[in-house]
Amino acid sequence: MSAVSAAAGTTETPATVNAGLVAPRPRAVRPRRPGVGVALRLAGPLVLLVAWWAASASGALNPALLASPGQVLAAVRELWTGGQLGDALAVSLTRAGLGLAIGATIGLVLGVITGFSRVGEELLDSSVQLLRTIPFLSLVPLFMVWFGIGETARVVLIAVATSFPMYVSASGGVRSTDRKLVEAMRSFGLGRLALVREIVLPGALPALLSGLRLSMTLSVIALIAAEEINATAGIGYLMSTAQEYSRTDILTVCILIYALIGLLADGTARLLERLLMPWRAQGARR
């Protein structure tokens, strides 16, 4: 056996030696213990939490700038027992969920139309791409004029922000569908709606889930902006009230809640990927 093959951990047979080839040795995949992935994901946040607690306990962190973990827990208890936190969460989650549902649906429909139909792409794509380049935050004053300062303006803002990632992903995913398969199904008599339902959407599923994941994350960012429109309820309202009274503990609670909502949205998208495309999860375990 040559030194190169010995170092590479491969085996040689007389046939492979005569042919100048090296027989590859399959790489053994060690099974990972249950819970290792969860522990690794929690390691980063726990390190940040410990560093935050240590900085607060040592006095290096001024409580007037950022409340300590103990003060934050006391603020959570205060808001929860008073019923403010539960009501604010319900209002904010309703806004984000409704805006996401509307925006993702619109983006999906437009993406399928432009990706599946050349006429649809020629009619709609340039207009959608033009609107996509406009920062959604710049639309806040205009939406306040159009829809007032009620819930409609907030929901529409979230819907606009979340529609474009889904549109781009859906359009690209539909275009990548195997055209030969589509033509074959057409020859069997499948209509347009049946083709979209049975062939196009399943083929574009990876792109659709990626677009949904981006839209869900962006819905939280849009929610923060939407709740700045003279909100009288929700997490944004709690932040505005806490800012007036310089309650850094409540401000920190609201920021952490926004972060947890975003983490929950991302986790939901990952769960959907595992349920709808289990083969991708298996392929990622290396």
C-alpha cells in the first residue's frame, strides 16, 4: 500500500493497483446524541445572558442605561400580573399574523403568475420590481394619510413588507420547475390550475418555504415600525410609555419580546421545512 493511500485511509486491491485506482472507503457518520443540537443552539444566548448578568452585578453596566436581568424579571412579573403584557402580546401577534397572511398570499399569487406565464411576467414583474425598491418605512406617512392611524395602516404596512420576499422566491421557484414535466402533464390533459397545484407548487416548495421564512422574519421588523404609528395598544405602545418614564427595565422587556417573536417565527419556518421536506433535514446531518 502506498503512503498516499495509507494517509488517506483507503484500501487497495490487486485490481485497483493494476488499474492505478484507489478504492474509496465510505465515510462513517456518527449518530449524534439527542439534545446536542438544542444544547448548541442555546449555548450562544446563555453566554450572552451570563455576560449581561456579570456586567450588571459588577457595576460595569449602569442600570440607567440597561436594566439588570433581575430588574427585567421583576418588570415581566409586574406587567404580567397587571394584564398589560398579555394584552400587548395578543394585539402585536394579531397584527403581525394578519399582515403576514395577507402579504404572503399576495406575494405567492403574483409570483406564480409571473413565474408560470410569460404574459403575466411582462405585465406585472416590472411594476412589482419597481415597488419592491421602495423602502417600506418611507410609506408610513402616506399610509397614515390613506388609512388613518388605526389598525388598517399597520396591517397594510406589514403586508406590503412581507409580500416582496415571497414574490421573489415564488417567482424564481416556479421558473425553476422542470418544463419537460409540465409539458408532459399538459399532454395528459391537465389544465393550468391543476398543473400549478399538482406540479408547479410542489416543485417550487423549497423556494416557497425560503420566501416564507424571510417574510416571517420581516413581519417582526415591520411590526416594530407599524407600532410606531400612534399605537394605543401592543408592545410598541408599552415601549413608548416606558420611554416617557425612563423605564429601561420595561424597554428591555419589550426588546426581548420582539427578539423572541422573531425567533419563534424562524423556528416555525424551520419546523415547516422539516415536516414538508424531511429529506433536506436528513441531508443536512453531516
